[in-house]
Amino acid sequence: MNGTTYFSHGKLLITGEYAVLDGAKALALPTTCGQHLHFHPQPGSHCLLWESFTDKGHLWFSASWELPSMKVIVGEGLTETDILTSLLTSMMSEKGLPASFFEGKIETRLDFPREWGLGTSSTLISLLSKWTQINPYYLLEKSFGGSGYDIAAAAATGPFTYRRIKENSEKPDVKTAPFNPLFLNKIYFLFSGKKKNSREGISSYRSKSLNPAYISEISQLTEKILTVEHFSDFCALIKKHEEITGLQLDLIPIQEEYFSDFQGVVKSLGAWGGDFLMILTELPQSDIIIYFKKKGFSTLFTYNELIFSENK
């Protein structure tokens, strides 16, 4: 098919969940899997057709618009359609893209199941940015909101640190992180079996009174994690991160609640209560699989299987 194809990476937030919203320095990783977008131009069609496919090739969303009016032809009443309509309208009215730019067909395809929570929305924003050359953080503010670390992950070439600048949300502080410890083979990622709605998690976080020390403590932990040499020290820092975050959220850390007998460390990633968990252990992989299978979890990845890095 003629046209242009783009790709953006999924994401995992290793440190700074919730605190990153208020300016804490966070460590994040891009995943090998992500989302693809193909635009097939059809000049003179006066419409835009959109189709989104799952990792299995199943159509899960479709919509179409009349141009330049942006009248919805197909997909009316769907949340996804409303968000895209708002985005496309902003691109035309505020960023000056002509309606003719959008004439054609867009197809998106995920590399991962939608329920994994690796960034269906953030990869889409990144893809739209690559296609239109519009700042992705502007598009984020016009649509899903959030800290923006996932937008940075979508275009990252490896581990990076992220700090949100409240005074300028469209220009966060993003730096390549020197995170390549010798113990990467002791880090695993486990799908929790359920997707957490990030906006609900953020709303819950915002409802709590913010401990003034929380943001600086998380930033300091991130800095220490970037330079840690020994696996035992890394585990201790991650445990401390869970403890501090649990106190701020008034929630019990997931290991304490569900995996207290595990020989290692289990950490929530991103919004607590869903998506992926980070597993730190010196156990053989076969023992890890057996342990979590007994608990009802079956989707486990090694660090190198799931995390993207140009330097691999």
C-alpha cells in the first residue's frame, strides 16, 4: 500500500509513578513492542477514514469524518471518536494544517494486547506527532493528559529519565539514562492480569494530601538507582520506593499484600493495581514461572525480551 508508515514504542515507568506528575525525576523504559500507523493519502476524497487493529489483526475501532467540516460519518458517540475529532480539529484550527492534509485512510496496529497497558494512547499521540510534525506534548494536553513520560518513551532509544516542567509542559526534561547494570538478567516483568485506568489512578492520587517530601525523596531514589552497582542495593532502593509511594497513596504495596512469601522483590509499575509488575530475584526463571503460575499469572518477560535499547 502506498503512503507512509510510522512506529512508536510502548512504555514502562520504573520509578516515579504518580510523583512524576508533580515534577519528580523518574526512570522510564521503552518497550520493544509498540504501535504502527500507516497513512494512505487519497487527494480529493474530502474524508478521512480511520481503522485500528489489535495485535491479532482484529478491527477494534473505526471512524470516518467529512472534510473540512469534521462531521462524523461513522463512529458517532464513541469516546475514541470524540477524542480524535477534538485532536483533528485542533490540528486544523490551531496548528493550521489544511483539511486536504487529512484526506485519506489511517490504519493503526498494536504489537501488544490492549489490556497490557503499555501505551495504546501514548503511542497513538506519538504517531500523530510524527505524521503531522506537531509537538506530541501539545497533542497530549489536547487529549488524554498526564505527565508525558509515556510520550517520551514512545520515541526513546533506551532507558531515560523524565522530569515534567510545570512552567512549560511542552518541553519536559528528558535525558538518556545510564541504566545498564550487570544484573539485568535478574529483572523480569509480569503482567498483572488487569488493566488500570491511568486517569482513575491520577484522580485517586490527586485526592490525597501531598507530602511535601514525597517528590524530592522519589527523585533522590531515582538518582541512586541510576548509579547502583550491586543487586542487593538495587532491591533495597526499590523496596524503599514502594514504601514511600504506599504511604503517599495510603495503599499497601503489592508484595506485602499478595506476594509476601516470594524470594525477591515485586514492584508495581505505573498506576497501582494493574498493568505490569517488576520482579527482582536471583531465582532461576523456571522457579519464577512456577511461583507466579500458582498465583494465577502466566505472562512473564525477561528484561531483554521486553525492553528496547539501541545498544543491545
